[in-house]
Amino acid sequence: MELRQLRYFVRVVELGGFSRAAQDLNLVQSALSQQVARLEAELCAKLLRRTWQGVTPTEAGLAFFAEAQLTLRHAEQAVRAAREPRLTGTVSVGLAPTTAAVLGLPLIAAMRERYPDVRLHLTESLSGHLSQMLNARQLDLAMLFETHPARRWSVTTLLEERLFLIRARRHLTEEVPAAGRIRLAQLKGLPLILPTKAHGLRGALDAAFARARFAPVLAAEIDSLAMLMDAVDSGFGATVQPGAAVARFADAEDRFVMNEISDRAARRVNSVCSLSDDELSPAAQAARVVLIACAREQVRLGRWAGAVLTAPEPARYQAP
């Protein structure tokens, strides 16, 4: 088996056909077909299903495709490592919007200082989407709030965030006290702006509301953190979010009123999740160390509102 065969196979799958792949690779189509056929013969498995609409991978082909992508990626990393004396490569990191508001810029600065030749690719998205990207190996690591035991990840529990009722100070009403800790039950009847059920935070909140035995009054459902906080600032409703939700507002103390929610269920656990160590490049392993250090530093310096470091845990593997 040769790396070029893996590269040819991956391109055929990505482009959905031999003719398009051959053109992209600057090969004769018959030569490309022959190389893929040799690969199938060596593996004793049919990798591609040919139809009048194009080419699609078989079940075996899909499994092989994921591993072939990983092998090619590591091969590229190995070439760069051989050519450069310092740590090089590309690392993909996923952060949820609230996490990115606190951690994004410090992570960029720390990586630039410690590993200037490593290219950092940051993705900001909902935690559920980041989880899917990590499973698809589109990310090397991510800060996530839910870790499913069926996924083979390395997981390091890092910190716990308290949740707050956040309201616009200029649109404040007397429904809830302007200061002090409150219970979820005090939010009954208060118009709330929350993310949709696709958001990990919403799932945790719905469970907490169920324990408090009431259903929230929804003024709106918004999955964009920036738009959600603009709606709160404009007085369309309050929201329940971690303190990091206001991190991008320089005048957050003047603009918003925040009441910590005392219910034990109103918490969010943050974990650094990555592919297993045998799948991570040296650059990605280094970035994971920097990410954890940056998060801890932000908490210690008081820059991550409502966050508390958990007891250090060794990374553990979750396997099916």
C-alpha cells in the first residue's frame, strides 16, 4: 500500500467521481481507476460503489476513508517535522461561543509565543456541532460540555461554570431582585431568551427547570450568542448563561445585572476533549497542553466569571 494510493482514493471520495478526481490530480482516469483497484485488491475489500450518478464509498470504504485521511495528515506532519527543526504543523481547535469569548485571544497569544511555527485553526460553533466535527476528525481538540461514553476521546475535566440570570440594567424590572443569588424557581413567569434545544446549554437548563417543576416562558430562541445578548441588551427578555457570555462587553458591569443561580443543577462542566494520543500530532498534543494552561490561568486571574477549577483529573479514554 502506498501513500499515493491513499491520496487517490481520498480524492475520489471527496469529489464523488473518478473523472473529477483524475482532473484534479492531473492523471489519466484509467491510471487512477487502476490504482484504486489495486488498493481494493490488496485490502480484499470493495471500497467504492459505482453508479450512474457517480461514486460513493461502501461501508468498508467509509471506515477506510476516515483512517486514510488521518494517515495522510500525519504523513504531511512528518514531512514538515523533518524539514523544520522547530515544532510545526496545523492544529484545529473548537470552542463554543461563550468559551471563545474568554479563551480565544489568550490561546492565540500563547500559541504564537510558545509555538510560532504551528498554525492554529480556531472554529467557534455550538458544542453539539463541535462534538460532531471532533468525531469526524475535522478537529483535533475542543472544549465541550457533554462527553458521550461511546466516543473514543481523551477527556480532561477542567472547570465548572456557575450560571447566571442576565438582564439589561436599563430595562430592569422588579420581578427578580437586582442583587444577590437567586433560585431557578424565582424565574417562573419571567420572559427568557434561550438557545434552541440543539444547544448543549439548553439541554442542561431544561433538565434544571424540570427539577424546579416549571416550564420557562420563552420570549425567543436564538443560537447566536452575539444576537442573543443584543436581544437581552435591548430589553426583549432576560437570559440564563455562564458569566463568560458577557466577556466581550467592555462595559458589562454597567450594561447588565447578573444574579448567580444557586441551584446545584445550574452548573456547566467544561472538558478538554481530543482525539486519542495515538491519533494526535505532536503539534496538537502541544496545543492541548497550552489550551489547558490558558483556561486555568483565565480562571485564576478572575477573567472567567463564575468559573471554578475542578480537582485535577488525569486524561481518560472513552472507548466503545
